[in-house]
Amino acid sequence: MRRRTRLGLVIAAPVLLVICGAYTALWFVVAGKLEEGLTEWAQSARAQKLEVSWRQLRVGGFPLAFEIELRDAALRDEAVTPPAELHAPLLSGSTRPWNFRAWRLTAPGGLNAAAGPAAEPVAKLAAQAASGAVVVADEGATIWLGLDQPRAEAGPQIAARTADFWLILPPHPPESHTERYGALAADLHGVTLPQLPAPFVNPVDEVAFAIEVKGAIPTAPPRQAAAAWRDSGGTVELDRLALRWGRIAITGSGTLAFDRDLQPIGGFSGAVEGYEDLMAALVAAGRMRPGDARLARVALAMLAKAGPDGRPEIATSFTIQNGEMFLGPAKLGPAPKINWE
């Protein structure tokens, strides 16, 4: 019995050595192809006005992964208006040899992004660290990005403790207004806003949403693209909205579109907890008159029921029409306008 075992080991050992040697050779061939392919893509991307650069490129991860590491990575897209650029001191991506459709991304040194002229950008974004993932499947691509201590600035500055974003892209552009152009979701915690009406204080506990854009959006200046999308029947489906801010909690879902003046119109259903604090904030911000707020409180109090925690909660609708916002029957005031200039 022992002789048979020894004989088996003697036969198996060379086979295992051959397999390991073949795998090792294959791994280094694929690693070389990855490095070569990334360099060729960066060169060919210039034809699409996309500048990609790095100071150092390294491929590692042997034996059970492929890890691409870029130091001082930079990307600038001149094809969009305004131009946008991204910088990361260290950017890495990793995948498994048996699944090149799924990549894990990390930027442990943080990242900086900007849109507009380098001297005077119109918008900026910075984060102390970032991580993400890209998964490509037959039904489309899913991209996740997580940011630690992000700060966004487009005039006023907004910061958060953490921010997670998801982007879902279909395998082909939509052919009708019922097909998905793309889906976006976000979940932000500890949001700090620049100006707050009383009685609100920073930070906002949580802001989360998930939207699905339906209908094709043509490549054109923003106003023309929005008009063409509207005329073709395009809509935005708000699958989820969640806001927690002190004693206020809002949840909802609905549909949003543009009217003939390219201003938002829509209808949503959901629940509001802490509506009295919301009324007080709208009055303090000057967006609602005290008399209207008193009438709104009476109307909303008739709709309120005890929520899961025993506090009054309103299950009602929120609508935007003719430039005005309504919470159930209560008029909240003028809706924010989009400046397309």
C-alpha cells in the first residue's frame, strides 16, 4: 500500500510541477498584456479628447490576482462641457484570473476632481480616500464608488462623512422612452451644508436616493438635450428617497419630468415625520409665509397618524406643478428653478 502511495506521488509531482510552471508562465504573459493594453488604450484615447497619464505603472498580485497600480494617475476629458479632470496619488485595480469582468478599485491616498478651466474650475470634488468596483455583465455594467470625507464645491461647499454612489449602465442606448438610459443611486451620511434655516443644525443624518432615467438623451448643449429628451417622452423615476435630519424623516418615490419651460414637474408619494419642524424651517428660510404655514399645519394634522415610533407621520403626496410645490393639500411655496444658461 505504501509503495502504491509513493508511486502515485512520484508520478503526480512532475505533473503538478508542469501545471504550476504553465500557470506561472501564463500569469506573466497576461500581466504583460494588461500593461501593454493599458498603455495602448491611453494612447488611443487621445482621439476621443481623453488624456490619461501616470508616473509609474506596475502589475502584480501573483498568483491569485492581477493588480494594476498607477502612481500619480491623472485623467482629463476634453470631450465634455465643461472639461473635467481627475487626479489620484495612488490608484489601483484588482481582479481574479477567472473573472476579468469584475474589478475592485482603491485610491487610499484620496482623489481630487474638477470641472472647468484649471485656473477657475466651476466645480470641485475632493476625498481623503476612495474605493469602488466595476462589474460588467450581459445586462450592462454596474459601477460603485465610495468616498471618505468628501467635499464638493460648486459655489457653496457641501461635505459629508461618507458617500456611496452606484451607477448602472445598460448594454445599449435606449430605443424608446420606456427603456433605461441609466440608473443612479447615492447614500450620504453626516452631510454638512453651508447655510441652514432655524431650527436645523448640521449635520444632516442621511440623504439617500435612487433614480432611473428613461429615454435617450442626445449629445447636445444642456438646454437642447433636455428639450429633446422631454419631447421624446423621457422621465426620471425616483425609486427611493430617504432623508433623516434630526426629528424630520422623509421617504418617498415618484416620477419627474420637464414642462414646456424645461422646469421640473412631478408627483411623488411617501411619508413625512416631523412636519411641524419642516414648516418652521420653511418659514425661517423665507420660502413660506407664517399664515400659510399655520393653514398647512391644520391641514396636515388632519392627515397625520402615529408612525412606527409613535410620533405623528403623514402618508401623503408631494407634487410640483406650475412652478409650485405641494405637500398633500398644503402649498409649500415656489419650486426651485433650473437655470439652463
